[in-house]
Amino acid sequence: MTRWRQPSILPGFGLTLGYTLLYLTLIILVPLAALVWRSTGIGWSAFWALAFDQRTLLALRVSFGAALIAAAVNVVFGVVVAWVLVRYDFPGRRLVDAIIDLPFALPTAVAGISLAALYAPKGWIGQIFAPLGIKIAFTPLGIVIALIFVGLPFVVRTVQPVMAELDREVEEAAATLGANRFQTLAQVVLPMLVPAILTGFALAFARAVGEYGSVIFIAGNVPYVSEIAPLLIVIRLEEFNYAGATSIACIMLIISFCMLLIINMLQMWSRRRYSNV
């Protein structure tokens, strides 16, 4: 017996699907395929030699390590900020809510210069830590701070609408059953926010990995110490070493894709787990 597909209420599925696939192919897949082809065109032996160069490995470690730390910090404080904006009404709340979006609109170079001036040994904040022997600017710690600055809005704006839609009757029901505030938060509220938190973490991490403008001014850019992978790509291009630049970019692409795939799988698992509860 032949089953006929029900016609869609909204027409034009074939046309819009074709346009979507064409757009994604031209804008995303073709450039990425060209990057992979250009990096592997030098031969696998040369590619692996460039990929496992000590300077390249250390730059990748700085970029991905700082991005992971910054994204994790943003998850904690981003959820707290979103909670305050959603659950409390206080004077200046709209102003605070608008300030969250400043890293979106502020040029990254301006942010980098401002952070470098603040956290330099003679800056307003840096001079407080300098007598203690703590150097922030021109170190990997400065990179983490810059990435926290640019990544915080991604977590807040992802978690905030989901938190606003939570049914407070569920929290009241948990309280009537004897749960204290901590138990309600840990066992009722946070499980419902896990998919949104993972999405915000993925967005903050993806932004941090490819961040360039706000980092180079505060990183110090010392090879083998505080040099990020995007800067090393630019250096290789200035040296006309296109094979080295594309190899580093290809490695970043592979690592980023694998990490985002894992995060998306965790997000799907958390949604299914919560839907079955």
C-alpha cells in the first residue's frame, strides 16, 4: 500500500532546501574543502612535520587551553548573571542587561587595547597584583581574561531566554515536597538548563578559539609561551609559508569540529534524558 506524503502547509520546501544547500556549499563547504586540499597538497609527510612542530603544538595548546578555561568560567558566571537578570528586579537592571551586549558591538582591537591598559603592570588593575608577583597582561592569564570578556554574552544570551521560560510551579512543587533551595536548584532548575548551558559553552568556546583582535594586544605574543594559533597563522602568511599556515588552520578545524561534535552529542543526550524524566 502506497503511503502518500501529506502536503506541507508552507509551500516551497524543495526550493528553499535547494537554496539552503547551495548557500551552505558556497559559503562554508567550498572554503573548508579548499583549505583541506591546500594543506594536504604538500604531502602527508610534510603536513605532519608542520603539524607536529613544537611551536605549532604550543600555540595550539595556548589557544584551545585558554578557550576551554574561558568558556568554563563564562558558564559559571554567565548562568549567575542570567539568573540575576531574570529572577530579580532592581534599579538599573535594563542598563546591566544592555552592558552584556557590549562585547558584541565593541571592535575587538579596542577591547584588546583597553584590557592591556587595565591589566598591564602599571594599569589600574595590574598595579594591584604587580607587588604580589602576579603578572596578568602579556601572559597566558591575560589571554584567558580577554576570551572571558568576548565570550560572556554568548552564555548569558543563550541561557537567559530558557531561564525566563521555566515554569516556577515546578519549583514550588519541589518546595512543598520538602526540597530546600539548594536541592531545588541542583535537582530541578539546573537539569532543565543543561542543554542551553552546553549551547552557550559551545558558542563561547568557538568564539574564543578563533579570537584574534582582542588577544594579540594583551597576550605578549611570546613564541612557545603566549603565542596563539591564529597569530601563528598570520606570521606564516607574512613569511609566505602558505603550506604552514593552511596546515595550522586545518588542524584547528579538525580539533574544533571534534570538540563541537562532542558538545552537540552531550547536548542531545541531555535533552533526551530530560524529556524522558
